[in-house]
Amino acid sequence: MRDKSPVHQLRRIIAAADARRRPALLAGFNLEAAALQGIGLAGASLQGTHLAGADLRDANLRGAYMQSADLRGANLQGAHLQGAHLAGADFTDANLQDAELQDAYLSRTTLTNTDLRGANLQGAYLGNRDIDQTDMSKARR
């Protein structure tokens, strides 16, 4: 019997993209609460992807296109998001402690109650964002 779980499907898509040496196309994929710790999705297309509650600790999301992604309550501690396109993404209640967000584009993002302690925000564009109750202590800007 074939495993048809979303995480298994994701890994198949990533493997196929890697074989073609192209970024994975995962726009609109539903990965709610998925265990994706350390996954490699550099340059992937994740527009509108549902990642609420997902474990993305130490994930490689460098240069990923994540416009309007749902990351509410996701754990992105130590994730690599350098140069990621995050316009309109929702990080409400997410953990971004020690995340690498250099040169990321965070316009119109929702960062309500988001933990950004120790995150590296050097060169990140933070225009027009909602940061109510966001902990940015020790964040590097």
C-alpha cells in the first residue's frame, strides 16, 4: 500500500524537483502540523501553502517564495529564510527564534505574538507589517 500522506507526497515532489535541478512547486499545498524539521526547500514555490503548526525547525527555506503562506503557530526556530519572499504571510503565534531572515521580504506580513528573539533581520524589508505583541528582543537588525 502506497503512503499518500501529505509529507510523503511532499518528499516525492522534492525528490523529483531535485532530480530536475529545479525548485519544488508546492503552492497551495496543505502541510498543517507536518513534521518537516531540517527539510530542504531552498527556492521552493510555497505561495498560499498551509503550514500552520508545522515543525520547520532548522529548515532551509533560502529564497523560497512564500507569499500569503499560513504559518500560524509554526515552529521555525533556527530556520534559514535568507532572501525569502514572505509578503502577506501570517506568522501569528509562530516561533522564529534564532531564524536567519537576512534580506527577506516581509511586507504586509502578520507577526502578531511572534517570537523573533535572536533572529537575524539584517537587510530584511519590514514595511507595512503587523507586529502586535511580537518579541523582537535580541533580534539583530
